[in-house]
Amino acid sequence: METPYKEVKSTNDLSGFKQFRFKNLFVKPSPLPCVSWASSDDVWIKMLNKELKYVHDSGFMEQHPSLQPSMRSILLDWLMEVSEVYTLHRETFYLAQDFFDRFMMTQKDVQKNRLQLIGITCLFIASKIEEIYPPKLHEFAYVTDGACDEEEILEMELIVLKELNWDLCPETVISWLKLYIQVASLKDDDNLLVPQFSQETFIQVTQLLDLCILDINSLKFQYGILAAAAFCHFTSFEDVNKVSGLSWDSMVDCATWMLPFLRTTRERARVQLKDFKKVAPEDRHNIQTHADYLAMLNNAHHKQQESEAQLSPLPVGGILTPPKSTEKTTIH
């Protein structure tokens, strides 16, 4: 059975990535600061290699005639809700999203009555990887309201793991965003491992990404580009270029595609940090939250249709050229 992976030869030579200039990959040397515990070039290259290894395809629904993209949106929205109920981290949800999308690429003609089982199983796997104290198996079965039992989840777990070839360590959209925003916020003497960025800024960007990821067309873009484009809507292109190595040309399609989603989030009240029992204040921003995302998604799609009907770019100044530092608020 075909899998969504390419055998990628690992490399430690940054110059080798120039061959991927037209695949929206990074060609700039590592933007990471020097650290005592590792080579910043090695860390950067490993992240780039993962962008090549973990491949996604927004067209996987064509392999499943009985499914609609909206079913994926509903499932991921529900997984966000489950994640908030169990105070799971954002990285856990985004791992589950990645596992689900890659698993579906390996399958054919999956029926809609199997989606919830696949989705909750992916979240079960992700929680065991990312959480210190993951919910118990029976808790994952419980939230399906009788649709999936424990034995079914365990059986599906083995199927998912085998189909993914046990490749369970992608750089998710959230891991890219945290890297970008952390490096952008560093001062000369700051520690890369200790968060230096504003929690409030972080959750504004993650709200946009949470909404975008519900749209299957988000899979047209690599995770690093999705995170960079979202970040670019909250700071200057110069800052994003410095921390990502991405050119404006490699980001503009994604940044433009995001505009209806951005406009939708800005019509809502500004998202606020939530307090969670047994979650330290400094970790609040890392907990996955849920909002009325399906209604917001419908709103964003309506804005997309309006824009397409006008047969012209969305009327937002500066989108076809990099936003200047004077046009955005700073992240510090």
C-alpha cells in the first residue's frame, strides 16, 4: 500500500536546500541563536528535513467518495473541544490533526461512520506522546458517547500506527509558530528554551491558525509556511523573514488565502487567556481551546466567495507586497 512519505536522505548541509527554492522551502542559513546544548544548524536542518518527510495533500478526500471536506472540519472542531475539556496542549491537538490527515492519505473509501473512531484514536496516540498525564483510555471512549468503545480504539491505534509507519514526530504548525515567535522575541542574552514572548500575542495567532486548519485547503501549504503567514499578519514581514528564512514570494499565496479567516477572527471579540485548574499560569497559552469555529469557518467561506465573485484580490492594502514594520504592532 502506498504511503504519503518520501524517503528523504538526512543532510547536515544547508546549501543542499537551495534545490528546493521553488518548493517553498527554506534556503537561508539557520536563524536560530547559538546555544550550548546543540548546534543551531543541526536543529534547523532536522526541522527542514521533517518538512520534506511529512507530506500532506489537500486532495485526499478524492479517495473517499462518501466524505465531504466539511466532515473533516466538524471532526477537528470536536477534537478541539475534547482537548479543552481534558486540558490537552495545543501540540497534542495538532499532532492528532497531522496523524488524521496523513492516515487518510493512506486509505481509500473510508465511511463517515468511521471518522470519529479514527479521530479520537489519533488524539489518544498524540496525548500519549505529548502529555505528562494523558487521559485514560476509558475517558477517550466516554467522550464519543457510546460511538466507540475501548477495544475499538486500541484496534484502530495499531492500524493508524502501522499505516503511518510509526512516523509520529512532525514539526506541527504550532511547533513552527512557537519557534518563530520565540526567536523574534529574544534579546541578546535570552535563553532560547525559556519562553520570552507575549502569551496574549501567541493566542491571537493561534486563534487564526485554529480556524484555518479546519479548512482542508490549509493542507496545500507546508506547516512552516502556514505558521509564518499567520505570524506575518501580526507583525512585520521583516521580522518573519528574519526568523523563518522565507521570502515574501513563498508566503504570499498562503497569506492571501488566510485573509478571509483573519477578517473573520477580527470581527469577534479579542480572544482572552483562559484559566485552567492544575495548569500553571505560564502554561495557559499552551492549552488547546475551543470556540465557535464552525460558524466562523462558514463566515470565512462566505467572505472567500464574495471575493471570488468580485474577480479581484481582497481589498486589503499591502497584501501583494510585504507588510512593513510600521504597519503592524510589535510582538515584544
